[in-house]
Amino acid sequence: MKRAAVNMGTFAVVCMLILLPVGAFAQQAPAETAKSSEGIVHTVVAGDTLWDLSAKYLGTPWKWTEIWERNRFLTNPHYIYPGIQVVIVPPGAREIALGQESASASGPASGPAETTAAVAPAAEAVKPAPAVPPVAPPRVPYLDIKPADFVRAGEFLKEAPTGIGNIHGGKEPKVGFVEGDTVYLSLRKEIPAGQMLGVYRVRGPIAGSGNRSISGYVKYLIGVIQAGPKRDGQATARVRKSFEDLTRDDLISEEIPAYTPVRIDPGADGIPSSVITGRLENKELAQGDFIYLDQGASAGVAVGNVFRLFVPTGAAAGASSSSDSGAVLFEVARAVVVRVSPDFSTAYIASGSESFAEGVSARRGIPSK
């Protein structure tokens, strides 16, 4: 009996030793799960940028600000150090489909459920309540525009913009540079190897042809470059993205635009305006172009506002009309504001029946029918 008691005691001790680590591990698991539920934890390696991580995890490089917003300890979003960790939440990671049930929940029951059904009252005795169809949430209208187009909207400025330098040559003797090319930079400040930089085209001065006397400059993104190591004391960079050929006249900036969804809010009917010019040197503007308006935030214009554009002749059949100084004007297009400064607005022509020239009249809002 003593030997049996000793064996039982030994067996109990062994069981405790085996089970103790399992219990300890079970207590640590929730902490690891909570950390991973926040998103993907990415450890930065040499050459990583938020621009590239956004392309990899979010589907486009132009959503890099979504990663920066969750990792505000990064002082320079265009240059991140190897070894640090950033949290990235891919699209749809937290989305929940409402009104859906699993197959096991909605499928036919079996076993005890069948026994319960056998003793349930007859269907004629108890009439089930009519099913209430699920109510879909109201649709929120957003501007239909690709991120790569959105970031090229540009802006209209009163003063000539300045940057940190320009391209003064390339590894190959070329006039224009495209993706994959190595370029030499003339910079007014030190930039670490690996930092991303924006390249902008500037045209102007431009005299507006609208109702108000306005002059200024158009500035818009045409490419992105990544600083490289110096060669013989010369700053270099590699062209990572080129919407157009990059030239020696283009401006280099530490600013890189990002995509932000534009919620359409037409705004109250009013705020007369004029089209100063388009982003490009087009004589005719049409659907898909960006335009700059001579009214901004100081006049009450906000991102998402809709402006109707009018011409005095050549209206499409059935187009709505307006009046300006006694002249009858016909609506030919509608543009949604995507960027606002105190004095000016950038708008995207979302729809149109025909092309038009700069200087045409515009008016905010969509009148009720």
C-alpha cells in the first residue's frame, strides 16, 4: 500500500510539472492575439518606405498617409529607419458583413432539434411573424477617381512655388527622364539616401481669363524619385514614378501628395466663380480634366462641393440654364472640388456634355428640381 501511495504521489507531481507550462503559455496567448488584431506588424528593412509599404499592403502607394496616421512616432514619413516596427491595417481587415449567417446556423437542424420540432404546435395554430427585410445603410456618395489621378490634381498659387532643388543631369545624356533612370540632383539641403521626393511641374505666370483679374502659377506632381548615395560628392536619385518625362526645369520638393476619398457634398446653391485655367495647357477642357476656380475657403468653398459649369452657346439638348448679367448660360459640365486653399479651389470634371474653354462661369450647388 505504501508503494502504491508513493507511486500515486509521484504521478501527481509529474502531472503538475507537465501541466504548469501549458497554463503559463495559455496566459501569454491573448497578449499576442491582441497585438496581431491591430493589423500587420512590419519590421522595416533597408530600402523600405511608407510609399512602398502602402503599395504592398494597401494596393496603391498613394495611401501612405493611412500608415503614417497609425504610426505618428515617425517624424519623417518619407524616410524610415531599418529595425523599427510599423502597424499596417490592410483594407477590409475590420469590415463585418451584417445580416449574414454561417451555413451551420442557417442549415437544417438535426438530433435533438428534430425531437423538439415533433412536439411543437401545428403551423396553423401559431402564425409566425412576417420577416422584416434588413434595411441597407444609406449610400454615401464618393467621387469616382483613381488614386493615381487624384494625387496629380495640383493647385493654383499666387506666388511662384519654390522647392529644395532640381535635376541637373542624368547618368545617361537625356532630355527627359523616366522610371528606372538615375539622375543627378542640385539640392539646397542635405537629403539622406533612401528618402522619397516629389517632382513637380510649374507653369506660369498665368493670367486668368475669368471675371476677376487674377494671375498666378499652376503646380502639379509629375513624378517621384528616391535619393541615392552620393557619387563623387554629387547627390543622386532613382526615378521611381514618372507620369511625364522629368526635366531639368522641374521642381523637387519634400512634399508627396496622398489619396483621400472625397465625399460629395454639393453645398448650398450659390457662390459664383470662374475657371481660371486647367492643369494642362489645353485649349479645350472636358470630363476627366482638373480645373482651378477663383473662389476658395474664404468664400465658403469646401472639399466635395459640386460646381456647375456654364457656357453661353453650344449647349446640349436638355441642359439646364442660368443667367449671368442678362445672358443665358447653359450647363455643360459638373466638377467636384478636391482641394481648397483660402483663395482658390482645384476641381475634377466628373461629368460633361461637351468641351469648353477656360474662363467660363461656374456656380456651386445643384438646384432642386
